[in-house]
Amino acid sequence: MSEPYLRIAGLTKRFGATTAVRGVDLDVRQGEMVVLLGPSGCGKTTTLRMVAGFIEASEGRILLEGRDYAGLPPHRREMGMVFQSYALFPHMTVAANVIFGLRMRRLPRAETEARLAETLEMVKLTAMADRYPRQLSGGQQQRVALARALAIRPKVLLLDEPLSNLDANLRQQVAREIRGLQRAAGLTALMVTHDQDEAMTMADRLVVMNEGTVQQVGTQEELYERPANPFVARFIGHSNLIAGTVAGDALALPGGGALRLAGHYAPGTATLAIRPERVRLAPPEAAEARATVLVEDATYVGAHVEYLLALPDGTRLILHDPTDGGGGRRHAAGDRAGIAWDLASERLFDSAGAPLALRTPIAA
Amino acid sequence: MSARPRGLTAGLLVGPATLLVMGALVAPLLLLARTSLNRYDRTQFMVEALTPENYARFLVDPFYTGVLWTTLWIALLTTALCLLFGFPIAYRLARSQSRWKSAGVLLVILPLFIGSTVRALGWMGVLGRGGLLDSAAAALSPGSSVALLYTPFAVVLGILSINLPYMVLTLQSVIEGIDARVEEAADSLGADGPRRFLHVVLPLALPGIATGAVLVFILAMNAYATPLLLGGARFQMMAPMLFREYAVNNNWPFAAAIAFILMITTLTLTAASSAFVQRRYKAA
């Protein structure tokens, strides 16, 4: 296989006694959009800032087209950065902001003008060229920031929470615009966000981080269907996590009672991860029922009814029952119900957080 | 707060300050203006009159205009030096995230606790004959001596040391108001240190630079103890000269005229520089 376009290897950052980023490895292909996703303080921004050159790595390497970028200052990295606060130059017009990077490169006047026109056209801000940033809306400022980064034709586009300062109803639209521009220009991009929906919409691949380490790298589908550990299972799509002990084909709950599992696993302590929308209601006496539960609450939220259920030992489980226009809640608080799910939706992790492999049932 | 009209509350709050300003600033100024138009007589001292002769005397005598020029260039030079030395300190303090930052700020403020007279005396001990520098020079190469006291250099050094904290504190607060990300943006767009300073930091700090410069310029124009103690008998600046006319020669009308000339020169230059900065800032 050929060398990746951007390679991050063993990247580590220590601030005094604390380690903010611990041994991050990541390969990014040319033209790919990779999104670093994680809760605040997980090290995603520190990783991005090391790639940009604002923070020096304690260990590890950043290679772009095979070249080691260690010690190279930001102004020699040819990376376009879009900041969360946009960081536009308040004393310059939109046009002056956009051509700043070209002026620094001493591009000929004619080419500067051409690129300015082209870039403003791309972000649909041609009419705003002579305005100052303070005269623009948040969404327009965001596009100026993007145009300014694109104008230098960066080797890598870096986006630090680019949508978090926008109104909720603008976010989806701007996310698609950024994605469209990045695809059209064939740009390699690295983005940081704490918002799962944003990450899912924009990424070719996602990197889930927690406490300074990479939890899993993969496509949306890989992360959703095959989370590598309980953290990813809960962070992407909010799985139910139920701790217990595997014995036979059941998961014994710590407070008594058990859930019938769909697959066979090695016995021992384990955590079951199952998504609310992959659990369905079934009559308690049905063959497919994996447990009988007590309905504690049922809330109609539009696309589905959200049920709060209590397992035999009192552990809570959330179930999403899709609405079909025909009826609303099928159960009310206090009802007894059965729950069921398919083998493909079930995922177990051992006590160390590693996925448990399915064991083929011994032929009877 | 009952149904009292808003205007009345505001009036009550602003009233005392307005009265104080009227009584303590405007009235004495008017009195001073009137005094400056009186005539001086050796025996009667001040004689009621309405004459411009005190102003004329100052403006035609090269000695007096020379003192005004000296005052001007000392003030301009110290202002420029304050900027030159103050900016890097202010920038470092503003951008520092170290826990020693507040200690650094305290270090800048600390000299303000000591009056200018006491500090001038301190400089005399350093710069004077037999002082710290002189004896150090004599020890290093016997027979040599360094006499820096009673020179313009000593005055500039003295005023600089007094005014620097004002400049640093003013600039620090302005630089803290500049988003550090804006500098990073310039960095990622290809601007190295000097160009980031020229194209981003300097234009954004310009209003603060103007404020700081005006502040230390006014202080330097009106410096009294420092030129008196460090400049020596032959070195003349406006404030000490004004005091001598007033207290030693008892020529109140001429002292009043000097006061007005000093005030008008300072105000004119201050207003001109503010107008210039405002125009530049709008154009930039």
C-alpha cells in the first residue's frame, strides 16, 4: 500500500504532569475528511493544534507527503485553519481577510485578484467584499473564515469546531456547504467537534477520542454497528450498557434475574451494549422475548415512543418504539412487557472493554 | 426605588461630580487665564490689566522658546522610548498564561508606590559623582569617572522609569483585548513574527498605543521633580521654570502665561495625534 497523505504517528502531548494526548496514530488519505470526535477535554483540539503547529508535540511525528513537520512553524506549514471563533481580522474588509494569505505569499496582483473573485464566488460572498467582519452575520463570518483558509489552497484544511458558534438551524446547512466545498476542491481535511450529528454528517471517517487516546477509527457504519468498546457504544448513538455475568446463553444481572442473549459467548463478567431503537416490544410470553420488564415511563416524542423500562433487577433500559401514524403508546407506566432484539444488534464487551467474540453453538 | 423620574436620579448622581469639576477645575482655570493677562511690576507685583505682553515676552525670547523646545523633545523622546520598551513587556504580560503573571503585573505597578522625588534621589545616588556607576568605573579603571547626573540623559532616564508602568499597563489591557486566535490565524496563513506584528497586532493595538502615548506624553510635559533634581541648574524644562517665576520671582502673571502655553501645547499635540490615529484606524 502506498504511503498515506497525512500520517500521525505516536503523537503525545504532556502539559506538566498531565498527558493531554497519548500516542495518537492516524492515517489520512488525500481528499479525505476525517473528523476527531469526543467529549470536551478528550485531546481532540490539542491533536489538531499540534498538526497546525501551534503546539509542539512531546513525542511522535506528523508526516505530510512523507515529510516530517516537526519543528516547522505554522506559517510554513501551508495548512488552512478555520477557528471556532472565526478569528477574522477585525480591521480588514472581507476581501482583505481573504487575500491575507496571498499577500504573505507575495502572489502577483492579477493572480491575487483572480483567486479573490473565485474564492468569494465559492462561498457566495462576492457582494460582501468591502464589508468589515462586524457588519456580517455569524454565518457570513464563518464563510469568510473558510474562504480565507481556502484561498491559500492549503495542503490540509483544519477545522476547529467550525459550527459550534452558529444557530442550530444554520448548522446543518453550513455543514453541507463545507462538505460540498471540501469535496469539490478535493481537499484533505481534519475537523474537530464534540457534536456527534455534525461528525456523522461531515466525515468520511471518524476518530473517537476519550481521555487523550483514540478509542476507535472508522466509518459511521463501523462505529455504529461495531463499536470497539463500551465508551464508543455509548458515545455514538447512546447505547444501553448493562453489566452482568455471562452464563450459558444468558446474562445474569447483578441484582438477580437474567436476560436471554441472542448469541453464545465465553462465560465471565461482561457488559451488554444495545441501542434503544434496536430493542423491540414483544408479548412477555412470546418465544422471542429475552426478558420481562416493567414499564416505568412512556413518552411520545414524534418519530418514536421512548420507553423507560426496568429489568428484573431494577436496572434501567431505554427502548425506542417507532411510531407509524396508527397509534401512539402501546404500554403505559406500570404495564408488564417483554423485550426482544436480534443477534446483529447485540454486542458484548469483556471486563477490559474489548468486544466478546461469538462462539458457535456446539452442535447438539 | 419608588416612582422617582429617571432624569432626576441621574441628575442627583452626576450633580456632585459636576459641581466638583466646576469648582476645582474650571473656576481656577478662568482665574489663571485672567491672571495671565495682568501686568507685573517690581514693586507692586501684580497690576490689574488686559495685556498680551506676558505671552509676547515668552514667544519672542529665544530662552523661553528654547525651554519649550527642550520640554517638547524630552517628552517626545521619553514617549517613544516608553513605547519601545513598554510594548514587549506589555505583550509578554498580556499573553502570559503562567501563574507568575500576577507577580509580573505587581512588579510593574510596584514603582508607582514610590513618589517621583524619592526616585529622582535614588537616581542621583546611582548617576552622581561618587555614586554607584562612578565608583564602579573608578574601580575597574582607576582615574576614570562617569558623570551622568545633571545631563539630559539623566532626565530622560528618570522620566522613562517613572512613566514606563503607565505605558505597560495601558498597552497590556489593550493587547489582552486582541483575540490570540487572530494572531494564530495570521500565522497559519503564512505571516511570520514581524509580519504578524506589522499587519495584525500593531493596527489592532493602535488605539491603546495612542492612549498610552498621550498619557505618558502629558506626564512628561509636566514633569517637575525629575528635571529639577536630575537635570541640574542649567537644564530647563517648563514645569520647574513655571514654579520659579511664580515662587522665586513672584511674577504671577508671567507664570500664569507659561502655564497656559504649556497646557495649550500639550492639548494641541494630544488632539492632533488622536485625530491622526482615528483617521488611520478608520482607513485601515
